Amino acid sequence: MDPTRQSDPVYDVVILGASGFTGKYVVREALKFLNAPSSPLKSLALAGRNPTRLTQSLEWAARPNPPPSVAILTADTSDPESLRRLCRQTKLILDCVGPFRLHGEPVVAACAESGCDYLDICGEPEFMETMEAKYHERAAETGSLIVSACGFDSIPAELGFLFNSKQWEPPSAPNQIEAYLRLESDKRIVGNFGTYESAVLGVANVAKLQELRRSRPRRPRPVIPGPPPAKGSVMENQKKIGLWALKLPSADAVVVRRTLTALTENPSGLPGLNENPDGIQKREAFWSTIKPAHFGVKITSHSFLGIFGYITLGLSLGLLGKFSLGRWLLLKFPSVFSLGGFRKKGPSEEEVASATFKMWFIGRGYSDGGDLVSGGKTKPDMEIVTRITGPEIGYITTPIALVQCGLIVLGQRESLVKGGVYTPGIVFGSTDLQQRLEENGITFDVISKNKLQD
């Protein structure tokens, strides 16, 4: 272990923001693995501004059992010393305090300086790319592994892309993989207000993200066989899966592209801190099966009317999110502008329990990628459809994904990269994360492999 990393932390994991709506579900998921057989999670602490609320969160998460022995720590993202103290006390911080644009950077800064590892559930491209630009080099020096988007944003998209890509056995090769997300429930689907707030602030700061990207050095782009796919229509009737689909400006697409860029720079993946020969062979073998492709995400509904709600929300964010009064209205009346899709108090436990998701990945490409090099067909002649299914995205799938990533960091740290700011795909893609998700209620299936008709 790097000498700059803390030598004897008290806790394996600290959950920061454990009293928040998402945070308490993360606590509930983490308790399943605290001191469980073969689990590396032996000690846990909850951190936040209000000890009383943290205690209540622990009691809620543990029910119907009495709460276990878990430390309650006071920390505030506006108090850098409290964050530095947290970093000295733990190996890993799971950060649930959003919007990350407002509250995330001080936590990342403290971790990068101390060598503490950090995972979060952020889905905000500007925050993630800013953290990479500002803290990657220092984190690499101190041995702090910093990975955002370890919740529903963007673990299903990352692993779903990799799963579809692996199905293209040589000489076949994908050109495009598109994800189609379907949210389902026999009750009303209600999103987290924090997610909604992040989207509003994202629209407000889109110019800053563009400026950041222009200011950074150009990185190599993956070589994808065939011409870029046509942009296509904003909305489509996707007959393959029987759904109407709407293009979604998504953090998932940004994160997957960043993973593919990292893979272009590191074709065998990221070398581990202290890998054994078997680990090296496994990592290199995994990444040799992954082929880059153009990637995008679409939200779907069984009917055109169902798509109307997503269009209304998108128009509201796009038109009102650009000026201060509009943002005030959006944040004051989320239920109005989202047609009930978001509300400040969040979903009920019954609404959470009844919700599920399906995410199809439709890959189109070439049965023989070598034909392109020799001047053969440029029109895709092969299609592979895969699918991920799982429970409610914000409060069940997100905690499952975050906690499993955390357990991998705890139990397999020597085989992960020493430190730096990375996407989850490039860090966890060659680990057993997919198997862990499958063991916890998230399924991966190959639906079909077909030749396309001319």
C-alpha cells in the first residue's frame, strides 16, 4: 500500500449523507453485508450534519431488527476539517450528498489529498469531468481511487455496454450500441428530488461543461469500424422491443464514452496496485473481448402518450432552466413541471418496492469487421440484442450497485489501480461486479443474435 495512504483507519466504510433519502437506502443495503460471512465489510460508520437524523436512519435501515453497532460521525461538506477527519478514519467513503455540483468537490478534494478511496452515485457530467481535471494527478500520487457514477447512473449502462460488446465474437464487430430504458410499476413512478435538482442545475451550467471540454487536451478516440451512424429522429417506434423511444441527454452516454477513451489509452485495462499473475491474465483477457462502439441512451414507453410526459419535462428544463426565475419555478414546483414524476418528499416505500426497470441494448454492426478494411460492406449486417432487468432504479438498484462496488474496493483493492479519478467501467469492468449484481437481483440476458436483411 502506498505510504501516503492512512495506515490504520478505524472504519472500513463511512457512508456520508446517510440520513438523506437515498443515503438511508444505502445504509440498509450495506447492513446486509456488515460482518456477513466472507464479506470484507467489518466496520461501518454513518456521517452527516445531524447525529439525531443519522441515528433515525440507522434504526429505519435495520428494522425489524435492532440497529447494530455502527458509529455516528458528524461531518459537513462545508467544513473541510471535518472531511479530512473522516478521511483519516476510514478506508472508503461512499458519498450520497447531492447535488454533487454543490456539495461534492470538498469531499473529493479531502480524499485525493489523504489517499482515502471514494465512490459516489453522481450522474452530473460537469462535476465528474471537473473532478478528473482537478484531482486526477494528486489522487494518483496519494493512492486515492475516486470513482463517480456508481449507482444507476451509470453502472447498468457501463456493464450493459460491456456485456453487449462481449457478444460480438471475432470477426464480428459492433458499430453502434443503443440503450433503451423502460421504467415500470403498478403504482406511480416517482423520482428523487435530488436527481431533478441536479438536472435543473445541469441545464443552467451547460456552458461551463462545454468550456471545460474545450480547455482540456484532446484525448485519443476509439477506432470504431464503419461510418458513424445517422443521427436519426428524436423519437422512434422501436418495433424490436415494442416501445416508443425518445432520445435522452444522459450522463450514461458521457460516462461510457469516457470509459472507451480510457480503454483506448490502456488497451489491457488499468494495471492493479499489486496484481498477481492470474489477476493480470484475467484483466487482459477481459479487455481483449471488448470492442468500442457509438453509444446513446433513449427513454421508452409503451405508448406515444407515455412519451409525452418525458417531452414535457425536457421542454420545461430546457426552457426554464437557463434563467434564475425559471430555475426557481422548476425547483419550487417539481410536481407541476414533471407532471407528477418528481416531488420533494420522494416516493413512498410502497412506490419504491413496486418499481422495476428494463434496459435493452441493441447493437448493430458487422458479421466480419475485416470486410470494412478491405473495402467490403459499410452497411451493418448483424444485430445483437441484450437486456438488463432489475428493481427500482434510485433507491434499490443504486444502493445495490454502490455497495457492491464498495465491497470490491475493500476486498480486491490490490488488484485495482493505485489511484486517480476514473469511470466505473474502466475500474470495475474486469472484476466480478456483473456476477455480484446478478446475485443481488439484477439480471443480464442475451435476447437475440440476428443477421440483418438488406
